[in-house]
Amino acid sequence: MAKVKTTFFCQNCGAQYAKWQGQCNACKSWNTIVEEVFQVPQKIRDISVCEVVTDELYDEGRPKTGGLRDPKFGVSSRRGICTACQRTWTQCSGHFGHYELPFPMYHIGWIPEVLFWLRKTCVHCGHLSAKKLGKKCPKCKI
């Protein structure tokens, strides 16, 4: 089974921890530590019901298999049965699929968040600081 990476961050100052704790050691705030779970790509593929391989919605009036309206995503009408879990419209909450992209993509909405964390990370040792790093890392002194 694929591993899931879990990290804990303080919402106030950004300090990172390996496990949850009640108080942040860096800023001394209580109950600001939150869990971040990162799925590895293989885990996403394993829990996906199908791969989306075409942008076509319908084939001769029926949802196209491998398309954005693939029946495996869930029931599309109140009278239907889900082809993935065999449940009715009221019982099935839907399923998700995945795309295989030819190269890594970054969502423009996450760029400020990525830059926020990169500015706090040492490029030499990977140390994550509570504040923006200056010229020297407090851990590796480079």
C-alpha cells in the first residue's frame, strides 16, 4: 500500500512538526496546529474509479466511457444505479477519477502558498523556519 505523508503546521507562524501537539513551541499559541496529508500519485490512482482519457461527454446520447461523464463517477439521474458501487442516487455520493498529465502542472491559485513556504525553507538542509529566512540558515549556518 502506498504511503501517505502527514505533516503538522502551526496556522499562526508556520512552524512544522512531525506529530500533533496542543501548543506551538515557536509562537506559543494553543490549538493552532493542523494536519496536512499529502497523497502520493500512486495512492491517488489506486483510489480513483477510472482514468479520464477524453474530453468527450457523450457517445450516441450516452455518457462516454473514459470521458468526463463516465458512469463510474456516480449516478446522474434519480432512477439510475451507480456502475462503480451498485447503489442508488440517494446512497451513492459519487466517485472521482484522474488525469495522467504528460508533465507536472502547478495550479496558479497555489503559487502564493508555495512561495510562502519556499521562502521559509533552507535550500541547503531543508530546515523550515517560522520566519522568512535571511542570508543564513539558523540550523546549517550556510
